[in-house]
Amino acid sequence: LYLFLKEGRPIGGVVGSSNFTGGGLERNIETNILINARVELQALSDHFEVIWKGADGLKPEHIDWYENYLERTRIERSKLKKALEDLSPEVGSVTEAYHYLNFKRRVDEVRTAVEHISLEEWPDVPVYLAIDHFWHWVVRVLAKDEGRIARIRANPDYRKETLPPLFQEYAKWDKAGANHTAQRAQRSLRLRKILGRSAIHLLSKDEAKEVFKATNAGAGLARRFNLDEKFVRDNELHRIRTSFNYLLWSSDNIVKRISSLLANDNYRLKHFAFAQVQELIGWVQPEKWPPRNRKADKGLIQLGYTFK
């Protein structure tokens, strides 16, 4: 409670959550009500006087008691801090997995708008995989047109209206160049072959390296840091098989599967990061799940979608 007086009479009051601290006044998100009605102000003033008269002044024994209290709880607070530190990777992984579900919802909005174009341009390429390369065009090409990007981001109705012609622009651009989109079906078929339900338990080290490099995120890491070699060196082959099998073919919900690959000691794989986990499910099951990596996130954000 804050009261503002003029000539001894209340002229304004604030009631809310802001303590008289730097955080309460400047940094935190707080909720307060400004009061200037005379009757309510007088009631607040009377209430303040009751509290003020009933309060004790701060004395040395109060400080002594508080210091003793802090010492008694120091060990408990240390244990709590350690528990929170241990918990944070688990919490972060579940949060990231929920982000994937929100990501999929936004991608499905795009899919609804462009699916007919994708099937016409690339009838043999799953739509999610065509959209996955669309993000590359959005980030690398469309983003240069800052005026159009600003308009798309500011107006959801305009975005919905302009998505089909944007996708047609992308198709024309892709086919005039390396035509990466058409090649995605072959990559997906290869991954489905070596990571299928009946084949995954026979996965070899060379095939595990191939899987690592097949994701967009993993290809760069393999090229720059040889992480595909470290991946098969630092993870036992049976563990790779078990983790991939769980991620791709378990009956657990997708949030639990993704979060387990990111933070659960029974399934987490060294050098296999969040983008690769969320890409792989899309490459192997492209009719059901869209691949997700940082470029896909950036592409959605460029178009004004929020999902975190």
C-alpha cells in the first residue's frame, strides 16, 4: 500500500504487488491499482494508521533472530538450489517438446494454404518436406524484402491470403536452381528404409553416421566439426538403436519422446541435439510430423507466427 499526501491529506493511493524495491518498482511484472476517489482514499489512510500504530520498530534482537533463521535454513536452501539445478534440464526439455507441438500447429496453418500447390509441383514429395525447404527460401530470399515481410507479419489476414502466391514464388525459385525440394523424397525414403520398425535393430555404425548427416542440422555439424564420427564413437551402437527406436516407434506421446531424447539419461545421445531430434521424426514420418530446426523456427517467425 502506498499513500500520497498533500498538506496531511491523502490525494492518491496505490494498492498492489509492488514492493518498495528496485525489482518491485522497475524490473518485475507487477499488478497495481491506482486509487484517487476520496472515500476509498480515506479508508486506505485509516487502514494504514491502524497498521502503523500496531507495528514494532526494528530492533537488534529482530536482526539477530533473522540471522539465526537464515543459518538454520542455509542447508535446506542449498539442497533446494541443487534440486532445481538438477531439474532444469528436464523442465527445459519438456518445454522444448511442447514448443514442437505449437510449431506443428503453425506449420499446419501453412500446409492448409499451400498443400494443393505442393502436390501439383512435387506430387512425390510429402508436403511437410516441401514446406521444410520453403523455410530456407523465406529466410534467405523473402526476408530481403523487408517491406513485404513487415506487412505479412502485421496482418494475419493478409498473410493467409498471400501464402499461396508466396509458395508459388518459392516453387519457381527452387525449380530454377538446384531443385532441392524434389530430392527430399529420396532422402526420406532412405531414412525410412534404415530406420523402419523391422530394420532399426540392425542399424550399423555407418548407417548411424548417415542418419546424423541426413538432418539439415547434423550435416553442418558433420562438415565443420566431424560430429558424425564423434556421434558413433561416443554412443554405443545398441544405445543409438534403442533411442532412435523409442523416438520413432514408441507409443508414448510425442512430447514425452522428444523430451526423453533431450534429457532422459536412458535415451539421450551425445552430440544429437534438439534440432536433430525434431528433424528426424519429420524425415522418417513425413506424412505425420513436420521436421523442425532453427531455420524452420526462423521462417515461421519471419511470417509473423508465434509458437513459443
